[in-house]
Amino acid sequence: MQAKRAILMFLLGILLVSASACPICPGPTPTPTPLPTVTMSCNEAKNAIQTALDDYYDEHGEWPTADGQSGDIAWIELVPDFMAAVPANDSKCHWQVNSDPEGEVCVQHTC
């Protein structure tokens, strides 16, 4: 009986030592939640984006792009605080912040 108890204690000891030796894994990396999209005409999208660009610039003093200069819009900066959703036609149109005239919304490809 004591041999069984000794073996059981030995196994429990091994389990405890091995469990404490393993680093705590953070678990899987969460998948980012995609931004919501909304269907709107090119004109509606242009007007909504321009308003959001102006509001963003007024608040932050830079454009909502990767470097704060003109270029491709970083939608994560605008949605949901300045726009409810990304225009669904962005993948076709590729909306950007213009450099000349600076701050005007421009479209890379005609919708």
C-alpha cells in the first residue's frame, strides 16, 4: 500500500515540476475584426469621406494615412469615430487623400 502511495506522490511531483517548467502560452493570436462596409454611390462616398477627412484633420492635425501625409486612407483611423463604415466600393475605387490640392478626397480608379 505504501509503495502505491509513494509511486502516486512521485508521479504527482513530476507533473507539478513539468507544469511549472513550461512557460504560460498566450494562446492563439486573435483575428482582427474586419471593419464594417456600407454601399453608397461614388458621390455619396466622396462627400462622406471628405467630411470625415476634414473632421479627422481638425482633431489630429494630420491626415488619416499611414504617415499622416497625403496618400492611401487608413480606414481604421476613420471608422467608427468619423465614419460609420468603409465605402464598399473602396476596393474598386481606392479612395485617397490628395496632395494637390492637399486634403481633398481623390479616387485612384473611377467607380
